[in-house]
Amino acid sequence: LAAGRRMSTGGRAPAAPTMPQIASDALAFAAMETSQVDIHQLSAIYLHFAAALHPDDTILLRLAESLDESHEDTAARAAFARVGPANPIIYAGAQLRLGVSLAEAERHDEALDAFLRADAAAPDQVAVSRMLAGQYFNLERYEEALAVLNRPTVNTAGQSVDIRFDRGRTLERLGRIEEAEAELWAALQMAPDDPELLNHLGYVWVDSGRRVEQGAEMIARAFAADPRNGTVQDSLGWAQYRRGQYETAVETLEAAVAKQPANAEINDHLGDAYWRVGRIREAGWQWNRVLTLEPEPERRAEVEQKLAAGLPGPPTTGSQP
């Protein structure tokens, strides 16, 4: 990118390399070879030497990446942070990787700051915009996420299926269900067999009651493609619940909870299914479990109401032990 811009603007060619730079390039090439076979610690050693011979942000970025691949998280973040802004693309890449590392460490506000710096350096790079929108989404700042996804540089005729999916799930969180459906449906036309898309749109239809049968069929396809996915299995169980197949839903949701025991939504769904089949005490246990899993405020209020009064209507079968 930098070379292309230099050519298009008639910029000067780079200066001839010095001997230290040539030696640095040789070490950097050796680092590339070792990284190709996943010997990242040796790659980092070569890059340390290369940077000492010829300090360069490109080498420093590669050093940080090797340290990151070696799971030396603190050293990697320090190296990413040392990359300067002289080359906006290199700087944006470093800040992007720094943000990912911080997000994985659940330092979400710091990660957002890194993504914002990357976005300021390279505002026309769709990959950077998508990461920024994703971090806003993770922080439940959905309006800001949508604003990024609706930028003219992002919301284009040739946008990727991933962008459409991100926009669809963001619109869903904002309660704009019809718009979310349109985006998710457009994404599904681009990747008709994608389990994540089938599951997500199917769940929207099932949970909202808009197209329960069609949504259930899509979820079943997603589960057939990815049977080990606890989130998809939860959707399958919830579709069974919405169709009144409560005993079957219990079995499906128990298996989903076994796969993702710390998921508040799945535990909540299992509690509802237990209630419907008359397993009242187990339903209460599941709902109490949800409250220990830091649910969103809306879910917490709903679960507290269920613990106080149960679900509307009597259980379908059975009675309280």
C-alpha cells in the first residue's frame, strides 16, 4: 500500500539499503521461514536482532506478532505499543492486534481505545472498521456499532457476508427486527449453508414467533452441520419448546447446558422447559443458576419474576415434588 501510494504521487524511491539494513533483512527473512513452521520463539529472537541492527516499525510489528503467537502476551502488547505512526497502515495493524490481545484479556475499554487509534490511522480499511464495530457490540454500545457498519466505505454493494451478518445482529439487539431480518436474509443468500447464519436467522424467527416453522427448519439444518455447537443446540431446543414439544426440548436443552454450562440464556431456556413438564423445583434451580452468571439486566428482571411467580399458566404435565 505504501509503495503504491508513493508511485501514484510520484514520490521518491527508497534510499539504497545500508549494510546493517541488509543484515537486518536477512534475519527478518529467517524469522519468516521459522514462523512458517510455527517456531515462533526462534522467530522472535531473529527479529530482536533484526530490530537492533535496523530499527523499523515493520520489523517491530512482526516481532510483536511472533511474541503474540508464542503467548508472551505482556511482551507482545509492549511491542505492539512501540510501533510508531509514521506509516499509517503499519501503525493501524499494530493497534488492531493490540486491541485483539487486550480484548482476549477482557480489558475491553483499553481494547476499544486501540481499535479507535487503528481506525483513525486507517479509516478506509474495512477490516479495521469491522473490528471497531465488533468491540462496540461487545460493550453493548449498539448504536455506535451500527454507525460504523453503515459507513459508506463499509456499507457498499460488494460488502461481505460477514458485514451483513454483523449489521443484522446489531439491528436485532436494537429491536429493529424487520431490518435485522432483511440483513440476515441477504447474508444467507450469499452463504446459504452457513450454520451460524442459519442458526441466527432461524432463532430470530422462532423467538419472535414470526416464522416458527421455517425458523425451526433452518435451525435443524444448522445443527446437522454443526452438532457439537452448544449455541445451535440451544436454538434447536428452544424451537422445540416454541412448538410445544416440551419433553424433547428438555433433553435437547440439557445437552446444550452440558456443552455451555456458564451460558445464562441456555440455563434460562432449560428452566422454562423444566417448568412446562412439571419439574418445578429443577426449574427454580436453573433460574437461580442464571442469576449467578451475570445476565443482562432485562434477563435478570425476567428471571426474578419467574422465580417469584413461575411462568404464565400451569405446567403442562407433572406436579411439584
